[in-house]
Amino acid sequence: MPASEPTIIATSMGFFRGDRGPYDLRPSPVFELAAELAEAGPQPRVCYLGQAVGDQPTSLTAVYGAFADTRFRLSHLALFPMPNVEDVRAHLLAQDVIWVGGGSVANLVAVWRVHGLDEILHECWQAGVVLAGVSAGSICWHVGGATDSFGPRLRGFTEGLAWLPYGNGVHYDSEGQRRPLMHELVGDGTLPTSHCTDDGVGLVYRGTQLVEAIADRDGVSAYEVSRGADGSVREAVIAPRRLG
């Protein structure tokens, strides 16, 4: 069964790290939520998209390892050096959840557009496949956000898919440049009203409406950053629901 309406989960979460290095991962409860919203069966089908890091084999190995011995049926779509499945559209439409990993949002969206994947993903969204992701995989669905795609000094990015008519700020509590740059981008009109997430927080959209914030840990929040009529920037806390 597909989701009852188009659904996106945009996050600064995804996997918990283990003790054996950066590729020792286990899934956050956000995947159970995504499967629930997708109205998936006992073995939810999840496809991982890793174009934001150039389909690195180490990332793919880590994600497959994270889902080993779980109820999820994992696959992936790679575009480097060429698509790894014969019919990209059919493969993605057959999923319950599509998860987009973090990395360079500028490169991610550019590669998708070259391959026509933006149109295919929009069809999946409308068909009830739950779209979700972390960092670059969060910003991409929005108008744009703050990104390190162009170097360690963050810059504004406005070439997102814009299915969600907001800006998006990720890693809001863990990277010092994020909050002030999002305020600047909203304040000068580069970005519209924006939804931002601390690490461990996600945003659930049904259609284009934000319906709730979620968290996989305590002490974190989501935020709405908006521009007042007088040009001032306002930040309002959106308290998340704790998962799991």
C-alpha cells in the first residue's frame, strides 16, 4: 500500500554510529516511521540513493550493513558510472521508502537533473512512495538552504527541487555557521520561510504542509525562521515528538 498522500521526511538524522568506526551504523527509528507512513508490509522496501557522495562504495557497504538482520529489504540506485538498474523508474516506483544520503546537495540535484531523476522522484512522491533523507537529502526537496557544497565556508543554495516551498537548514545545533547564515538568507529574501533541524530531528510533510517534527533523542528541536514585515528575522521553536 502506498502512503495515503504525498509524504516527505526531511531530516538531520538517519543512522546511529557504533563503536567500530564511521561505517558502523544502525538505523534510527525514522525508518520505522517512514515504513508506517508508507503503509508498508512486514518487509518494507527501502532504496538508498547516495549520489550526494558520488555513490561511494564504502557508504553503500555501511548502509547495507546497517540494515542486515532487520525487517527492511534494502536496495540502492547508483548513477556512477551509470545506472545500476535497467529501469530506474520501475525500480523506484516499486519502493515503499526512498532514502537520500547526505553530502553535496548541489552535486546531488545536478546529477539527478541530468538523468531525469527529478521527474521520476516527483512521480514517486505523488504515487505514495515516501521520500526521505538526511542533510543534502533533506535540503534537496526544498527551495534551498545553507550548504558546504562549494567549500568549508557555508554558502546559500537556491537550486533545490522546490516541491516544498520553504528553505531548509540542517545540522542547526552542531555547526556554528548554520544558524546565522540561515537567518541572513531569510532576512535578505534569498530564501523564503525556512524549517531547520538540530541533529537528531526531522520534519514530516504531507503534501506541502509541515505536520510535525520528530526526534530520535532528547534535548533537540526544530525551528521556523521567518521574515517579519519590518524586515526582522524571527525564529520559533517547533517541539518534536520523540520516536522510539
